[in-house]
Amino acid sequence: MKHSTFGRLQTPKGEFSEEKMAPWRRDYDKKLLKMIADQKPMEADIIKSHYSQGNSVFKGRVDEFEKENSKLSDPKPGEYKLAKKKCTDARQLTESLGMYFVMPIIHENTAGSIVREGHVFKVLAPDGFGVVEGHYECGANAVAHAFHNDTFKGDKNEHVVRIANSIPPAVAAPDNPSVRDRRNAIHQAAMARFTLEDAKMHQPIYPAFVTWENGVDYQWLKGMPVSELPSLMENDVRQMYDYALAEGRNFGPQYSTITMIYDPYRLGRFNDPRIIMDALMNEFFCVTFDFRRLGNGHPRPLSRTGMGSLIYANFHDGMGHVKGVGGSDGTHIVGVMDKDEKIIERAVSELLSDPQIRELTLNGARILPIKYDPETRLVTFL
């Protein structure tokens, strides 16, 4: 395996190997996979074509599983066995489709894996457990580090500042990301436990950490569930990591073909767009929102922490910071996924109320409305 120097460490870079690719991905256009590996900006027409094919692959795999077993139900609040709070980082894809076959999973993604009200943990089954999952080289922690040290030089957008303030100075203090990123995962897990205590709930919450400092590793920072699940989760991450490297992926820097916003509670059992569209690590920047707020007159229909994640990736400082969708040559493409076209329309309208988003998406031309039907498991680019 080749390595490229990134900071003080050797960040992995894969070499294309069809033999080592995920078996179900070998029919994809190899030129397009190379574009992703080379971290090229991807235009809307290519995105629509490629991820329509990816969705078809996903549906076929689900159909095959259900034919051999039985149809999987869509979980309700109180039935999820695993709830995860994760960062939006495109490299932090830590569940495969196979894990969704094993048990009902729910997640929320916010920059820095920050926990404020802890909604995701309040839908756990009585025998379920929660994970606050941090990751190495977290951009939100780097911003908080600079912000609290008064060295942050970017636009102090109110949404970005809200995320920085959700990571306390003592947590963000270390210069070494290997230390501060783990410290933040432990802190946010403590915040999650407080929210459950306030709700008179007692499911355990564990801080965990995914890193690619010297190859991938999934680490439990303070205890772990007493079951076979930790090993399943660790092995799952390593397998997906190997599949990403087999397609030539590089883990430094972060890259995304599209930034996807969605409400995981509205997408049925398979509630992650990366699963629904068969993406791998370092490919999708996913930001979760509570889309119920779009229809109930909430004064902030799109949350500030969610908007902070989206803006930092695609639009902050007039360009955004995640390669592919951000930077000087970024596409600024945003996908809005939901099962209801009216909700999608409202979300798009809210995004366009921000002048910077309106300008960089060319008055919405680079916002892609995507309808997902949890029953048929098919996506439609509207």
C-alpha cells in the first residue's frame, strides 16, 4: 500500500485493485471510480447517473437478503438497538448494509459529533445502547481549538460558532488532534448520558473513535458493550476501509461528491443515504436535520448545528472547506433527500433564504432534490 505524507503521520492511500473491490461494485464505471479516488469535483449529471445505479445495486442486495430470509420492518421509536451520534466527516462511514440487516440502527450526524439535546438516544430500545463516535482529524475540533485560542481567521458565521462553542475550551485545548479528538468523543458521550438521565432512561452510552492515523482502527475509549457487537462493528469498519482502499481512495484530505441533508427518522430501516446509494468512505458528506420542523412553524426550520455543518463544508469563507463540494474549484452541490416532495421543497426554500447558499448554488441549480421511497427502496432525482 502506498502512503502519502499528511502532517506528522502517514495517511493511507490505496491502489486500485479490482480483485480486492467489494464484489457488488465491480460493474461500476472504472473511470468514474478513479474520479472519486482522485477527488475530482463531480457535476450533477454524473452524480445522478452514478447514484441511480448505486441505488439499484443497494435495492438488489436488500431484495436478495429478504428473499432468503424475511422482509425487514421499519423500526419505530423505542425499537432501535443501536443509536449513534457521529460527525459529518465523509471518511466516517462506519456501518455497512450488512449491519442494517443484523439490527435496527439510527444515527445523527453533526460536525464534531456534538450532543446538545440527545434526541437520537431517546429512541433506543430498553436493551439498546448508544455510541458517540469521534474520529481523527476532526475539522470541528480544529475550528474549536483555533476559536478558543483566538486564532480562528475565518468568517465567524453564527452557525459555525455554535458548533465551536459546543466543544469546551478544555476539550479542544490540545494541539495534537490525536488527543483532542478522543477527548471530545469522551466529553460528548458524557453529555449524552446526562440527556438520558434527564429523560429517566438508563441505556449505556459509550465513547468510540475511528482513526486512520496509521491504518484504520476502531477504538472503544471508555468501556464497551458486553456482547458480540463490538467485534462485529470493528470488523465491519475494517472491511469497508479495505474496500475503499481497493478503489484507490485517499484518506487525507476529506472529500465528498455531494453534501446530503436528510432526516434519518423519515427514511425507514436503511436510513443513511450512503447505504441507500452504495457509497464508500470519503465520498458523501452527510448532515442530519429534524425535517418535522419544516412543517410545524418552528422559528428555525433547519437547525443551527446542522446549518453550521453544511455551511462549513460547502460555503464557508465564500467557498467551503470539504474537497469536491468546497474549495476554489468545488461544485457546492447539495442533495436534499426525503420521502415527501413537499418537505423537500420546503427544505430547498429554507436553504435558498441564505444569500451565500443562493449565490454559490446558482439560485438553487446545484441543489438536487432526491425522493426516496422506503417501501420500494428506490430513489428519484426530481
